[in-house]
Amino acid sequence: MQLIAFILVYPILWLISILPFRLLYLFSDFCYVLVYYIIGYRKKVVKENLALAFPEKSEAERLQIEKKFYHHLCDMFCEMIKSLTISNASLRKRFTFTNVELLKAYEQKGQSIMLLSGHYANWEWMNILSDYVSFKGFGVYKKLQNKYFDKLVRDIRGKWDAELIPTKKTFKIIKENQDKGLLGIYFMVSDQSPKPQNTYFWTDFMGVTVPCFTGFEVLARRFQMPFIYFKIEKVKRGHYQATFIPLAEENINDLPEYEGTKLFYQKLEKQLYEAPEYYFWIHKRWKHRDKVPPEFQK
């Protein structure tokens, strides 16, 4: 069944990917009407999340954010498909960096780098970073159930000399690379919601206390990696700009435990206040807010 699903869907994805950008975004507009007005995909979740994150805003203001978000969601879906066939030259024009010299400085020091972002803007197109740096890129991801689509995702990343690492193998692969002297840039989208019973740290995010994955901080401390927030901003439709912001200038071990995690969420939160429509509001990020352990309650 997995192969049949892949055979049926892949040609459609490929045809969409070769559309000129003008037609691609017309298709995205069609998807918006279908997803938002007809299917109503996860609208209840989005409304609840926006009400939790922005209680000070009126219902009309939150509705405006909601509609803009669904427009962006459909754009991003189409842009992910476009990754199948987009050229380096086109991607370089559409995803730019303001201070890539910061990463080059760490490369010159011979340090692997921990790069973090949230589910914000379009993190998929950051693969073009390989055109500007010499280190190999590694993206930590959750393996897809369909092995054929999983391979497709890995092959797309491979076009830009990037390798995907399954979450459960992250520590092992980083250690193996370090032992071999293979330096790299490790990229993680780090704002998912872990199960409360497996959580060691909770922090405020948009005014709500939430459980946090802290593995990225543990890895940065263990392997002495610079700890950098990857701020992606949507400049206009189909165009993004990224800035690298150090969360620990030199040694993250000089920070108190979990301080790096708190700093990450503070940077992400700031982006949400600046332009909330580009966050991935369909995630149930605040679903465990009623299970806060006593030691983290306000």
C-alpha cells in the first residue's frame, strides 16, 4: 500500500513542482479556499491556540491572523513541493541570509554548530545555506511512516548536501561524526510538545506554561557547540530572510541549566508577537497546560 500511495501521489507533486511561481501561488490560493472555507482543516485548534496566545486581542483581530495563517500554510505547502525541482539560482534569490559570516567564523574555529528554529515561516528552504558554508548540514527529523516518501524527503535534502537524522539516532550520529573529526551544522525545529511524563523542564511560552524538549540544549552542552537561533522572516510572498542570533556567545555550559531552552522560546515568542500569521498554529502546542508540575506552577 505504501508503494501504491507513492506511485499515485508523486506524479501529482512533480507536476505541481514544475509550475511557474505565478501559477504555483494561484494554486495555493485555490488550496486556501478549499482548506479554510470548505474543509475547515483544524480551524478549531487554530482558534483555541490564538485565543490562548493572544487573549488581549479582539475576536476580529484573531480572525484576521487566522486567515493570514491559512494563506501562509498553503503557500508553504506549495513551496515544499516546489523543492522537488527548484534550482539553486532561484532558491538563492528567494531565501537570503543577513549574517552568514557568523557561521563562517565558527567554521574557521573548527566548531560544529547547533542551529535552532521554531515552526515559523519556511524552514524547508534553508537548505540553500549549503551554498554559503563549507560544513555539511544535518537536519534532525521524525521519520515518515511511508518509507518511499521518507526517502523522497531525504533525497530532496540531499540535493543541497544535507543529511536527515532520525530523532532517536541524533546523539549517536553526532558522537560518531565528532569522533571522526567530521564537523557539521545540526539544524532542529525545536518547539514541539513532548509528553508531560517525559519532561524535565517547563517554561512560559506566549503566557502559558508548557513542557519543553531539552535535547537540543543537552547536545549543545555535551559536544560544546555554539547555540544559535535561526530567525526566519517572510519578506513577501515566496521570499524569506534569515538571521543567525547566538543564544550562547561562547560556551553554553557557562549558562545555568535550561537557560538555553528559555532563551530559545523567548526569541521564538518575540517573532510571534511581531508577525503571528507565519507560525504553525495547527500544532496543539499548549495541550498540556493543565498538567504543569507543582515546581513549575506560577
